[in-house]
Amino acid sequence: MKYVLSHKKDCDGLMSAAIYLRANPDAEIILIDYEESEIDRILKTFDEMLNKDPGFIVIADFVLMPAISQLIVSKLSKLKEKGWQIMWVDHHQWREDIKRLVSNFVKLYINTSHCASELMREKFGNNDKVYDVLAEIGKDTDFHLNRYLISSLLTDIITYYNYLKDDAKLRTLAYKLSQGILWDTEINNEWKKYLIIKKSAINELELTISTKLIKGYTVSIGFSDMIISYSEALDIIMRKSNCDLAIVVFKNGSLILRRQENTNLPCNKIAEFFNGGGHLFIAGGQLPKELRIKYDMVKWREYIFNKIEEAISILNF
């Protein structure tokens, strides 16, 4: 049996899954994220695989964070012992020690100059033009190029399905994409529902934006419902505050940070102060468990500003 585990929160992850499904239509898709409950589900999935005949696993568009590396590697080593073949395809910034550790058990392909769907096309695609279209959409969204309307539309519908916590609809979307179906009547009708909800959420986000000057850098934080994609939320925060570093915080305690192009702030290093990671220009993390228990905008904002100041001081930009 073949499996693809891919990030479910954005186009690049869905396109990565779709590319693998186009090459392997009989594969099972498992969509994953970085939340604690999602990590538990990944570990449980690996345990279930240990009781099955060995097969092939591809993990895509997912960086292994330091906080969970030992747990994941422990499962990967057992899977390898059982005869499973595992490939990990990613484009985020990885810590060197974690790369070395994981490489003992999987074929690890990391290239930070491409998006994950481009790497998946390279590994599993052929001359079929659908692979090119899927990879191009993944690149357009993940590198914030914003060249195609379909990229924005798909980001909206992926955000909506994640907001609904509807993995079944996300999987169905991935299967449609693998067949070259980017949009249809069903998706369009759901997108119209999404637009109504999103409008009020944007207004609420704009009211929560606050800005602070930290060590010469302008840092802005906004709080959002997950009905808005992190990319659009960050666009709004940056447009409203003209900051060097924008941070969107979601009500589940996860956060995404993105820098302006003309700043030298390494988002992946700053995200490590929030048990996260990612790219130099954009990265994610989460608040400590004791803070996530209760949504408190004032406490959360103060904690984040303090952590950003600590990160900038320690990293000594």
C-alpha cells in the first residue's frame, strides 16, 4: 500500500498530495498539520501502519520541528525495521542535527529554493502538463507571487474546509486536483458561502492589530479566526501597519509570522522560540500549552511581543 502524508493548510500541501495521487491513483491520502492533536494523529497512523504489510510512505510539505522530532523519528525507525520504505520531500529550513537523524531512516529530499509541489513533480511527475499546473499553483501561493486568480480561489476553499475541520472535503479536493479538476460547481457554491463569513472576520482582524517597536524593528500582531487564510491575514496586517514583521495569531494558539522583503529577520529562527520553524521569510509556531487553554488576547499579545524581543536579542541581528 502507498500513502502520502501532506500538509493540509495551504495550496502547496494539497498540490503535493494531488501530484502523488496523479502518479499513484490507488494511494491513500492523509492530510496533516502541526497542532498537538494532529501530531497525535500522525503517531497513531504510524502505529497502525506497523500492523500492516510494509509499503511506501511519502511525507510532503512538512518540516520536522525540534519539539516533536524524537517522537516522530522513533516511529520512523520502527517502520523501517518492519520493511517500510519512506521518502520525505520538503522545502522548509531544517535544523542540521534533525536532518542527519531523519536521514538514517528515510530518503530525505530538501530544497529550500523550490516549493514542495515542485519537488513532488520532480520526483513523481512526467511530461503530463497537469503536473506542471499543480506545481505552478503551489509555487504561486507558497512564494506569495499572486499571479493567478485560481491560486487565490483555491486558497479560499482550502481555508474554508480547514475551518470546518472537514478532512473528507479536503481529501476529495485533492483527488479532484489530481484529475486536473481545479474548480467545479460544488466548489463554487461552497466558496460563495465562505465569502460571506470571511468578510466579517476581516473586519474583526483589522480591529485587533497592534504594533510595537522592538530593537529597531516594527512588529505588528493581529488576531484572527481561522476562516481567513494565514496568507491573507498577514497581507492585511502588513498593509494596515507597514511593519517589518507581521504575526497573525489564531484562536487555537497557533501563529504565523512573515517579514518584509527588505528586512533581515530570519522567521524560521524566530519561530523556534515558539516551538516552530519554516522558511527565512515566513514561519509558524504556537503558544505554550498553558496559555492556549484560554483565549486571552491581552496576555497572548504581551507574551508574543516579549518572545520576539527575546529572539531578536539572542539572535543579535
